[in-house]
Amino acid sequence: MATKAKKTALIKDYKLVRVKMRLNQGEFWGRLGVTQSGGSRYENGRAVPKPTAILAHQVYIQGLELDARDYR
């Protein structure tokens, strides 16, 4: 019998996380490779794509040292 993998909860309130970290939208979302306007839409209810949600969790919850602005 296969063992079910434990699912990791992703961020539910991006704005709350961002404000607690004292980052503006450009700083918070830019680190993930998302524009400020795109991040604003996510904070206002648009669905966050799963890869972006996973990356946000890894960067802002797990502490992964990554900044998409360092890549072309």
C-alpha cells in the first residue's frame, strides 16, 4: 500500500506576508520574477499560478536565498 505524501500549505494571504516583512509590492514580487502590477492583481484575488505559489513559499516561508532579478 502506497504512503500518501504530506501536502505543504502554501501562502494564503500574500499581502499579509509582504506587509509583515515590510516590503513594498515591487520588492516582494520582483524577487519572484513577477511585476508589481501582477503582484497587485494576485493580492486582490487573482489566482496565483502554482509554480509562483510554490516559489513564494520556498523564498518567504522556508528562507530560500533566491532573487529572480539576478537572472536574465
